[in-house]
Amino acid sequence: QVEKLDKKHPTSFIYMGKPSKGYERYGTEARIQLNDKFADVDDIVSFVNAERAAIREELIPFLTMVLKVDKEANMGIVGDVKQELRKANALKINYSTGNGEALGNLD
């Protein structure tokens, strides 16, 4: 089910995929980006804790981690990120999608 996120709730973004053109200096393998900074899997728990510390206490239960994954990314990196999110007890996760036809992926 696809739905827009409510703007009232705090969200943090985790991007996964190969660095795009102009960022080849960061390598050609899939990388993790926490909001706007490149990071390693080991940084996720501290990232979640910092995001929680930056918002009002009553909003903490509504903090949503939005995963935006490149279609070429290996699912291993996604599994690693989800495992770290579990360790941080960040269980409210959304996947960001692009516009398109659902049946267009059946080719």
C-alpha cells in the first residue's frame, strides 16, 4: 500500500545504493547515506539515537525511518540496515517509492 507521509511526524532518511555521477570518489560499491552524510552500517544505532534526541519527547514514538533503496542495490545491504534498526528499536519503517505502474515491473 502506498501512502504519503504525514508532514507532522518526524522522518529520517536512509539512502542505499551506488554513488551517483560526480561522487565516484566514494567508490563504486553500494553505500549508505544517513540523511545527507555517508556512513557505515555500524553508525545506524547512533544515528537513530541522535535523531531521537533532536526531537521533542512526545514525537519520539512517531519517528519514522524512510528507506530509499536504489533498484540496483544488493538486498544484503538492506538486510544489514534493517537489522541495525531493530537493534536501535526503530521499528517504524517506510520504503520510499517512485511513481510508476505496478504491472510495469513484470517484464
